[in-house]
Amino acid sequence: MKITIPFIFIFLLFFVLSIVAQDQKPGSVSSIPSSDAEYLSVLKEYTLNADGSLDYRYVKEQKLLTYRAFQNLYGETFISYNPDFQKLTINKCFTVMADGKKVETPSNAFNEILPSFAAGAPAFNGLRDMVITHTGLERGAVINLDYTLHTAKDNTPAFMGNEVLAETEPIKDLTIKVKVPQNEKLFFKLVNGAGEPRKVVETGSRFSFGMFRI
Amino acid sequence: MKTFILLFSLCLISLKIHAGGPYQELLAKAGDGLKYPNDAQLVIFDSTMVDMQESGLTYVVSHTLSKVLNSKGAQELSAIKYGYDPLSAYIEFREVNIYKKDGNVIKIDLKNMMDYPAPAHAIYWGAREKMIAVGRLEPGDAVEVVLFKKGFTYALLQDDDDKYIPPMRGHFYDIVEFFDSNPVLEKVYKVGIPKSKTLQFQFYNGEAQVSSWIEKDKVVYTFSKKDLVPFKSESRMVALSDIAPKLLLSTSPEWKTKSLWFYKVNEDFGSFESSPEIKAKVSEILNGAKDEQDSIARLTHWCADEIRYSGISMGCGEGFTLHKGSMTFTDRCGVCKDKAGMLITMLRAAGFKSYPAMTMAGSRIDYIPADQFNHCVTVVKLHNGKYKLLDPTWVPFIRELWSSAEQQQQYLMGLPEGADLGTTTISDPANHYIKIEGNTELLADGSLKGRFTIQAEGQSDAAVRGLLKNYPPEVWFQNIEKEILKLWPQAIVTKADYTDPFAYRESTEKISIEFSIPGFAAVSGKTLMFTPLSAAEIFKSFQGQLGFETDLAERKYPFRDRCSRQVSIHETMSLPANSRAGRVPGSLNAGGNAASYKGGYTLKGNTLEFTSKAVFAKRIYETTDWPEFRASVEAQNKFSEKAVVIEL
């Protein structure tokens, strides 16, 4: 099948990916971590399939360092989607507690809700947020989450994305992959930073890779 | 085109447009936006008919007719939605009709009803909503809704209609608000109770027309009230349900029955069974515990801090049943009842006798034993035989075991011997002190330099600690800095000291700021005019009383603060050499037992001192307390408005 839609990606680079020491003003308490959490790794993988459908895969390993991290910030993951043309698959979800104990996220921790912005709006009643309530959280715990969101073909004007390469917490290893069929051209630009993606032709595959690894 | 014509024809058939209707005269007489200029909708009638079965199951039909008064009302009524919990309740739209202003009646096709997961925050129990899109309305249009409901908020049983039977089987209760945000011309509540049951009821905060008669095997009670007008709220007043007309009904004979039931339902479920992992954790937590109080404190704070507030459903039984301790221990999350249950499990594992209790955060529980609860807590039996309340939900990083933000609040313990409704006591304001101490030096050029320290305890400590604890460490300095900058934007904060906000069990939070403020005093020749920071409401955000508007000369309704509080402020200011008093405001003494304020200046040589002490004795205040409360706040405010003048 010939795919005619353009493939455009824009990457915005902000210099907050690694742990950046703030100006330490007098009075800081040395025992307090400098951030609430850190991402041990994050993978964002976009795939344009040959039939025009799209896959977005997100994988994270996130270590929680403070009470605020699990009480206020990262206890739940919200994934917005439209079930009419998107299918969400949770590939893996578990927590490794500080003592190494693995806690699988139970089935009752996956709950669909109507996004609050769609409340009372019949036309947007089909939208959903999948709320993942991460269990077994404590200081030192690592959240492991891996999901894929498949979007049926003909629902977006183009295969495109806009990734801001910045998070509110430090990331040790961020990888962004964009997979497109070899016969298609991918337009992309890295804004506010320098660097070229590593391009790999996957052996025996119809895909080529565009990859940033920071 | 053919498809369009077919769809249009189907729409015409399904909408069944016709003129006239049973309520045209009623709607015409009801009034419009001119008669109700401040309201969006007018509820013509709001009728509820409840049919109680022997099992406690109720079939409810509600019937409302609401008229659109303006565009806001049109928007509000354009979609009709009701929430329900599918585990224990069933709702069904029976009829939705639009009565157009021109006399046409549009019957809404109920096949288009939407049934979907409800928006949620923090509690993800699978609640759902059903919605009918009414569409565009105009002022003068009206919407009629007939809704059938059966069921309950909570589920314990799961066989056919059984799942809709309330957890306290065979009993029925209801809380019916006879107030609304819109004007209501007539509200009627009718309930049929089996003759074998005894219904207790009371109409609070007003009067209603009441009747009862026998209809076959039921006693039918009817309560009705006409011309309900929206309440005019007063700032910081108690909850509307405390002062607005409401009806409470219950077939439960007394609170003790409810207490015994609550005890048994959780014991039968095994909510508090321990596990080797829990016992090991309890041993770890209690290693080195000094005494009974220390053990209780350690376990309470562990549950408060380590079990985060986030609700996931255990399915059948969710609601009144507390999650098993093993489940919460693994999940490390839950709502109030699950945090309470975790603490009960741990206390029992440590050898204590401990039970759950229900309470109502935010409003009063009246004495008819209808379930007026929204919160669950823990009780522990001390060695002296007394029960002590613990709230692991409300005390994360707070130096209390029972939150004093819940003083003067009703509660019901689920005890093996049963209990009556109780009320928590007032917490001494000294338990929630704030001490602000300043040492400053005013220079002849009008600049000020110095250091201020704030230290607090109890709920006040929690507020001060929150300045740090609730934010990422990198903004702590800025947060402290802002306390000066919002008074004096040109201030230069040179140093901020603070104790570890997470080490709350070790010490109260203490924050100090060193600063200089160029141009602090207005200088005119040899005259300097200024208001000391201590009098100018430094650290105002931690003094809840200063957030009260004092415009109201008197109040119609009781009012509330977050907690009782005692505020002591003292500043010693060194003045330039040879300063003389131009104008130094005197002292003020205001208030009485409910609230009081005493403060003022002294000038000795080149040292100016400002000292004040304010006491706010309660959380819930009566209307008669307002003059004292108001006078105390105004006295403190007056000092911020009166500058000191000195001559060099």
C-alpha cells in the first residue's frame, strides 16, 4: 500500500534532561533529594505501519525519591485516547519496591474515566482516560510501565509528532524512536539544540529508524 | 441525499413533534427571567416517590420540570446527567421531554442515552453516569425528566436485585435537601414504608407540610414545601446542610444499631486480618518504641505517610467495607477507610484493640440515625480503657494523631459493644500556636535590616511546613523569600534557614529569614514613617483569621475557621540614635472568650517593640461569637494600617 501522508516530527530540546544543580541558596537541608524522582529510562517509539495505522509505545522506569513523588506527582498515569479508533494495550506494569520486591499492578488498578474536560459535553463523550493507579509505591520504588496505543488508519492528517525533549525530573536515558517504512521519507527537525538522529535500517524489516538517544 | 432524507424522516418520527402539553399553563404562570433576574433555571416541580421493600431495597421515581430563564440555564439543561455506581445502583431515564416556549413538545428519543465512566479524581471505583443530550434550548423552554432508580451507594450483596439492597439489610434511610441553587416552586418527597418498619424522621432548619396515611401494606409519608429560594451564603459559613431545610429519615432505631452493624460487617469480612509481612513491618516500626503513646504514634504516622490516598475498587463490598489490611499493605494506597483499616490491622498486630469509626468532615451529623458520613477513621482502646480517635488520612506530616481540623465534629465508632454518636472536643488554641519573632534595625536613611523567625505547632505547624513540604526543594528558598517580597518587593533576602520539613516527628518547623529592605521607611527631612513588619501582617498566609472578611456587622449563620489558633508576635526594632516618638500607635485589646486580641507598641530609648497575642478558640463558631472574632481580627488589621512616626 502506498502511503501518501507526510511524516513530520519536531523535537524541541530543553536543557533540563540531566540532573542540573540549582543555585543552592543558604538554608538547604542536605538530606533532601534535589529532585522528587528520576527517570532511569524513557522510550517513546512512534511507528507508521504499512497500512497507514500508527503505533505509539511508551516505556518508562521511574524511580521515586520523595514522598511528594508518590503522594502528589506520579501515583497515577493518565492515558487519553478515543476508543472509536484507538486501542490501548498495557504491555507491562509493575513496581519494584525499595527492597526489590516486585508488585504487579492489579487489574482493579486500571480504570477508564471520562476526561474531566469532556464532562457534560455529549459530542466528546466517547473520549476516555485510562487511569493506571500504580501500587506498591514508596520512596526508592521504581515504576515500570510499558504501553502501546494503536491508532487506526485515516484518523490523522499525517504521521506527525512534536516531542519536547524535557521533563520535570532528570532522565538518565531517553530514547525517541520513529519507525517509518523504508520507501517513505521522514521530515524532522531538532529545535533549540544540536544533534543528528542515528538512522538504522532494520535488517529483514521494512522499517527504518530515526533515533535520538540522550 | 437519499440517506439524508431517510435520516430526516427517522428523526421526525422519533422526535414526535406536536403542539401543546400538560404543563403549558403551569409554565406560562410560573414566571420568567424578568421575575427571576438572578437565576438561570426555575424548577417548577421536583417530585420524588420512594417505595421501600422489606429488604430495604427502594424503588425511586423522580420527576422534575425545569424552566430555562436565561442562556446560562439553557446551557445547564442542554445535557441531563445522573451518576450511579453500577455495583449497587441502577438508573433509567423513563421520559425526557422539551416543552418549547411556542407550545411544541419534543419527546427525546431515549435510545440516544449515553452510559459511560464518570469523570473521577483520586477515587477510581468504576462510577458511571447516564446522560441525555437535550440540545439547544431557549429562555422560556422547559425540560421534563422522569427518572427511575433503585439501589444504594454501596454494595455488599450480589444476587439479582440483591445487589441493590442497602448494606444494612432491611433498613432504609435518606437525606433530602429542601434547598437548591435555583428557585423551586414546589418540592415533594413521598416515601412508602412497610407497616412492619418504624420510620423516624425530622425536618431540620425550617418547616414542611407533612402527612402520613396507610396505603395497603405501606405507611406513606409525604413531605412538601413550596417556594424554595436559593440561599444567600455568607463567607466562611458552615455547610449549607447545617443551616438549610433538610429532611432526615431512617428506619434504623438508633446510632448504637448502626455502630454494631459497622463493627460486624468489617469483622465478618476479615478486614483486619494480619499477615507475616504486616507483622514484620509492625515489628520494624515499633523497634525501640518507648511506650503506648509512642507505639500508637509510630503506627499512625506510618499509615498516614506511607499509604497514599488513592482509591481503587475491591469490587463487591466497596463502600462501607474496609479493604483487607493485606490488600492495602500490598497496594500501599487506598481511601480514608482503607488507610483507617491498615492502621487497625497494624494496631491489632501490635496487640492493641482497635476499631473503625465513621465521621462527617465538613458538616454536622444530626441525630436521626441516617448515614451522614463521608469519612472513616480509626479508634484505639488505651490501657486506661478510653477510646482514642486516630485519623491516618488527615495527618500525613502533621504533628497530631487526630487532626484538630476535625474538632467539633460528630463521629460514630463501630464497637463490639456498640456506641452512640459522639462529638470531638475543642483543641486548645495553644496546641496550634504560631510564634513570630523579629529583630530588626532601622537606619537613618529609612532602610531596614534584620531577621524574622516563625515557629508553629499542630495544625499551624502543618501550614508553615507546607510552605516547603508541598513544593520541590528548588523553590523552597523562593517560597520563603515571597513572604517578605509580597510586603516589600524591593526586599533583599540574604539568607533563609529552615528545619527539615519531613522530620516533623522530631521538631516543629522553624523558618528564619534574614533580609534588608531599602526604602522601608518614608523619609522626610528628619521624620521617618513606617509600619514594622510584625504589625504589617508578615507571615499572613499562616494566620487563617486574617483571611476573614470583617465587613459583616452580624452574621445569620454559624461560621468556621480551619482550626483553633494562638498567634504571638514580637519584634524588637533598633531605631537610629536619638530617635524621638512622633506618633506611636497605642495598644488595643479586643474580643472575649471565643476570640481575643491584645497588642501594642512600647518605645524605650532607641528600641521600639511590638507585641501582640491573638487567640481564636474554636473551629466552629456560633453567630454570637462573631462580634468577638470580628473585633479581634480588626484589631490586628488596624495595626497594619497605622504607621509609626519617629523624629531624628
